[in-house]
Amino acid sequence: MNPTHQTQSGPVTVDTDAAFLGCLMRCDAATARRLLAGMRPDDMAQPLAREVFALAIRLNLREVAPGPAALYAEARRAGRLDTEHKHALLTDWLIDTYRAAPDPVVGDYLKTAVLEAAYRRALREHATRMLHQAEHIAAEELADLATLDERALDLWQRHQAATTPEQSPTTTPDHSEQAHIGELSDRSGRLSRTDHQPPPATADTAEHATQTTSVATNRHGRRAA
């Protein structure tokens, strides 16, 4: 469940992903489409947030505003509510998140905050791999450790685009594949609290990484692959 807190003025959440998704639920279809541009379900930290993001993309493809009722209906339509537990989990999450949702006016700021948090996670994961590999890989492969992996490079590019208005995408990219990222291959595992495996990267990740390697190398002072 997302961390909501009761205050005198109503429920509040300090979880960035939940705040962004709650904000998205209060947007019309056009605004939601703009906020979704340049983002992917696996930018969310928690499995359930990734599921809801994927549902929002499915609605976006049909130009439907991602309100709580529409998200719930899409989850049922997609066959993701096949147990009482999953039904209760999603329903409670949607209600709590919507109640604590900030005004859509902060949507762009929250979008950059979500991308920054995802970028930081990718860097931490990359650093962890570096610490392990530095002790075990062959000497001739050590130089490759100085280069960011594709996931981190992709997030760096998208975070830069979101924080630089003139570089921000003006249209929503093709989300036809991303709409299924939040779906787990095993139906019994969907919307599960115990699932912590991140969904696979999209097919265009490698292309983004190739285009941005030289830029990121200059930015981070690392040797390009």
C-alpha cells in the first residue's frame, strides 16, 4: 500500500510515485497523455505502481482519462482481478492514492521527480554490480565498468528531456508495447505484494543508450563503451 497519512486537511502521501499516479488520476485525457510522454511503467519503484501505470497507458491508447473508475475497469477488462485479494489490493490502493492526490498543476514537477528517483535507483544498481564485478571479472574488462549501463543511460536521457522544456516530447510516443510491461506472465502473480521483480526494459532502450552514450560520457566523465 502507498504510505498515506491522515492530517486535519485530509490524507497526504509523501511517496513520489503514488503522488504522480494520483495526480494522473485527476487529469483529463490530453493532460495525462502529455505527462505520460517519455515515461515507462518500470520508472515506478513498486510492482503495484507499475501495474497501475501500465493500466494508465492502456487507457491512454484509447484516449480515455485515467480516473480511478477507469483504471479499475481496465484492470478487470485485462483479467488482472482474478482473486479477491487482488481486487481488494487494487481497490484500496486506487482509493487511497486518489484521496491523497495533489493538484494536477504539479504534474510536470512530479514527473521529473519520478524520473530522478528511477535514475538514482539505476545508478545504485549499477554501482552494486560494479563493486561485485570489480573483484571477479578479467583485467581486460575492467575499463568497461566505467561506462553506465543501458538502463541508467536511458533514464539519464529521459530525465534530462523532462527537466529541459525545449527538449521535452511534444507528443506521446508509441505505448503499444509499454501497455503490457506491468502485466506479469503468471496471472496468479499479478497485483501481488510478493512480486518484486522489475518488468523488462522496452525494445527501444538499446537505441536510446547508443544515442546518448557519448553525451553521458562527457556529463559523467566516464569512458564510452
